[in-house]
Amino acid sequence: MAKPPCPRCLLEAPLPDATLGDRFVLEEELGKGGMGVVFAAKDTRIDRRVALKLIDRSGNLDALLQEARSLGKLSHPNIVTLYEAGVEGGQVYLAMELVDGSSLRQRGRLFPRALASVALQLCGALEYAHEHGVIHRDIKPDNVLIDRHGCVKLSDFGIAKIIGAAPSAETRQGLLAGSQGYVAPELLRGAPPSSLTDIYAVGVLMYELLAGELPAGNAAPLAWPLDGVVRRAMAQDPSARFQSVRELRAALELACRAIEADALPPDEQNWLRAVALLFAAASGLALWALLQSISPIIVDGENVYPLARMQLRRLADGRLVSFARLEIGSSLVALAAFAIAFAAFGALRRHWQQAGLNESRPDRPLEESRTVFLLGLGAVAIFLVRRALLAFGLDAWALYIPVFGGALELWILYVVWCGLLEAARRSRPVTKEWLLWTGFWLALVPPALELLTYILGLERATGG
């Protein structure tokens, strides 16, 4: 009599591999769809891992064969490769490229730069498919895969339409093919699928990955410069959309260049400049108040107020020289100007956040820094030219130079504030902008020397 098996040994024994016929060893389930299930599997004949799509008994064999016909027409680096279609152990299957990565659905929301890169690759796949007469009809985050190298792979051509082929079973039965939320409005009205319906789905996909939800009603604004591209792709009227994937790809390339340059749209740049002008004006008023406060002036005894006039010195004729004081009027005007500027800046920051224009680029230098540095050198050069003209007795030539120098100083203030506002938008630490601060301090050298010369001359004149 045979000895019965040990129960513990049976429990600890490895389970036999699940196989399909004598060829495929099934490893793990990757996902389920309307037609069946997809497994990661090993093809033992050629020792290769594949994605094996198996149609269940209630599935649509025609749809599986349609996918095989669609993929069989295509060979593109951004489209999942079909190795073969066949029957093994009585089971119809598709053996396809196994993508080592995840779907866009699994990745969730993307930043504009990452999304633009994904969308460009997706457009490359669709443009190629359309040129070969294949319309995908089911673009959605679940069907767009990204491998571990960042390469996009478009998958699931199960309901794809081959232009010129006979109508599918769904079309003959009046059924709508596609996924809810991604179906173009003209398809709901009974229009046939076209390249424009794929473009619409790409627009919805981009919107969802940026906003975190499908568009509904008046869709919320997205990050510039992708907002205009997405809205045109999602246009309800097909004639208002991009008329080809090539057009969509060209618009995305322009958007990518704008994103890489981290540039604001023209209207937004005008708002930033307007706020920078407010800050520059407030800074100019503050400097004017400071200049008034530390510039020596001659006053009479009736205009000497406690705490407002300091460092008074009496001249031989009995008049008084005030070397420092508090100029209340100009100081209050400067404070009011700064209050207006900061209020405008707060509104601008709130708008940037709502419009998706804030972007963390702390390692990207400010373009304004180089400009401020060069302008600072120019201010010093103008000062030296004026000094040289005065030294050679050419006072008439030097007469209007301070006017140009003053205008240049104001221009430098404006550019500095443009840089500071841009740094706030990008989360760029201004301590890294040594060129900006070097140029700013260079610009302060001429007025500081002029003021010092004036004060020393007046002190000598008053016997200080």
C-alpha cells in the first residue's frame, strides 16, 4: 500500500506554472479589458517576455483580430509592437511587446514640461498611424504606457478603425466605440470616426493629466502655454480643432520651446512689467525721500522742529545748515507707493497661481541679471566721462550728462524689479544672482560719490 503524501509537503510544494499550451508561461496579470485579460508571459520557444492578450469566451473575436490587423500595419517606436497573433491550446491570443513601465493612469497628474514631452511622443505615434490609415478611437491614459526610459508606447488598438475597411460590428449595430469622456461630440451625433476624433481625445487626455479631472462645462484654465493648445484640440466644432496631428504636434513644439524658456505670454509679461514699474516708482520715491533727508540745506530758525531737524550748524550770517532730517511728506508718499505696489504684486501672484503660471525653476538663472550688470557698468562709465569732461574744463559738454545718468538709474531700478518678480514666480533664490546685485551696487556708486562730494564741499564751506 502506497504511503499517503505529507500534507505539509503538499502545502510547501511550489505551485505548477500557469501555461498556455506548451509555449507560454503566464507570470502576472497586467490588466483586464472589454475583450479579455492581459498577462505578462514568457515565450519559451524564443525565451522572450511578452504581453499576452487573451480573449475570453464571451469576448469579441472580431475585435481581437481587428487589433491584430491594425498593429500589423504599424511599426513605430511609440506604438506597442505586435509580435504575432495565433491560437494556442484552443485560446486565441496576441503576443505583443511587454512595456517595462506604467500607464499614464497610474502616473496621475503631470507637470506641463513632462506632459508636453509625453504628448509630443503620442502625436508622433498617432501621426504615423493616421498616415497608414489607422484611427485609434480609444485614446485615454490607460492606453498610453511609459517605459522606465520615458518612452511613450501607445497600446490597445482593439477598436481601431482602418480607413477603407468594412464597418465594424459596433458600427453596424449602431453602438458607440470609445471610452466615456474621451469620445468626440460629433461621434455622439452619429458622425464616422476620423483623425479629428483622435485629436479630440488627445486634448481631453492632456487636460485630465494637467487638471487632475476630465473637463466639464467651462473647463478651468490650464498652465500656459498648453492651455490654448488643449482647448483647440478639445474644440466642440471639429472645424475649430487642429486639422491634423501634424498641426497639433507643431503647436506642442512651440509650447515646449516656451516652457523651456520659461517665458510668460505677452499679456502676462505686460502685467509683470506694470507691477515692476510700480515698484520702481516706489523705490525712486523712497530714494528721493532719503536724498532729501540726508542732503544738507540751509534753513531759517523758524523751520527748525524737534526730532525733524538734526545735525544743525550755524553759519557766520546766522543762518542754519541742516545735514540730516526727517522729510515726512516725501517719506509718506514713498510708503503709499510701496503699499500700492505690494497690493498689485499680491494680486499678480494670486493670478499666477490660478492660471498655473508659477513654476519651480530655482536652478535657472535670471536673464535680467546680465542686463542689470551691463547697465550698472554703463552708469559708472557715464559718471567717469562726466568727471573727465569737468577735469578738462569742458563743463558745457558735461552739463546734461547727469540727466542721462539719472534716467539710466531709473531704468536699472525697473529691470531689477522685473528680475525680482520673475525670481518670485520661478522660486529662484535671489542670493544666487550675483550679477544682478553687482550691477545694482555699481549703479549706486555714481550718485553716492556725487552726494559725498556735495556733503564734503558744504562742510568745508561751513567750516566743519
